[in-house]
Amino acid sequence: MNVEEFRSAYARSEKVKQICSHLESHSPNLNLQGLTGSARTVIADAIIQNIGGNHLFILPEKEEAAFFLNDLQNLDHLSNSILFFPHSYKRPYQLEEIDNANVVSRAEVLERINRGTTSIIVTYPEAISEKVITKKQFAKSILEIKQGNTYSIDFINELLIEYDFDKVDFVYAPGQFAVRGGIVDVFSFSNDEPFRIEFFGDDVDSIRTFDPVNQLSIKTVQRFTVVPNIQHQKTFTDFFCFLNFIAEK
């Protein structure tokens, strides 16, 4: 029996169907007992297969959340909708020590939700207790760049400076950008790699991700979204609970 057969067998089981039926009822409060090891991840995966839409899993602490995420990804290794939502700081509530990788992960989750993309989000209490910007602010603060569209390089330059991006010679970290003639490099907070935009006049001729170490291209894309540091206290003023950002269901 391979992994897909194993997943399919669980998804068809009578117990899982009962759980799904209960979760879709008008009072979906349910307590499952007797799940040990990775059993709750297997059940969660089976529920995801049966019930479409978005899912939010809150584990007691960060380490448990990381193990749960890893198990989900191993069960469905082809999925790109399984996301981790961590807290921003290297140490909880020490605002001066931001972890850029965590800010990128948080921004990616908010960007997916804002786009309406189906997402499976794994998190823990410290992460969701940290407030996020409002949906309205988020929608206003992002810039989608598409191949073939027309943009002024000066406009992009001014917008990135307004949202506290650092203008550098070569980008190597989130929150940086560089302009060299008709080429603009941007390291958005919603992606693990920077983007290189090549202009022909004011038209976007090509967009690709690249490795900041050796400057080699990774892949070509049709569009991407520039997302600033969503935790920046000086750029944004209105923050609220993450649970208000996600859909009611």
C-alpha cells in the first residue's frame, strides 16, 4: 500500500465521514480522543480531502505545530496550499528582534487569504495572538506586477520607498530592491526568492525569480505580488486579530 492508497482508505472510512458530517453541522464542536502519534494528522488530512475550502489548525505550541505541518506535507507532498503561520519575532514579544523568515511566512499566508486561494494553515497560540494589519490596509499596500502590463519604474521606486523597502545595489534579503536601467530587482515579503523584472520602455517584458547569491535565474513567472513588511509599526497603524482576517467558515 502506497501513501495515496493509505490516504484514500482513511478518507473513505466511516469514522471520518461521521466526523466530517458533524463538522459541517450547525454546532461543529467536537472532541476526538485516543489519537496518538501522527493519528491526528492522518485524520486531519482525511477531513481536508472530504471537506473542501480553507482549514486552520492551531497546535498547543510551535514545536508541535512544526511536526504537524511536516506530517501533513509528507502525506500530501504535491500540495502547495499547506502553509505555516509563525510569530514574527526571534523571541516572543521582543519587538526589536524581527525574524525576516517568519515575517515572510506570515505575509505569504495573508497574501493567499487576500487572494481567496484555498489554504491549509498550521499555527500556534503565540502566532495568532500577534495582531495583523486589516484586510483593507493589506489590499491597499500590495502591488501586483504582471508581464505585459505597463508600469513606471519611477512609480515602483517611489512606492517601494514609501513602504520602507531599502534601495541597495544588489538584493539579498526581504524588504530590499535595486534598479539598474530597465531592470528592477525586488525581494517581496511574500516570497522566499527575489524577483527580477525586465522592462522594455514602461512595459514589463519578463519576470523571473533568481538566486541572490549567484544571480542565476530560477524560474519564469507571469505575475507576482509585492508585499511590504506587514509587521512594520511605522508603516501601518491599524492592527487586529488574525482570526478576523480569515473567512468565517
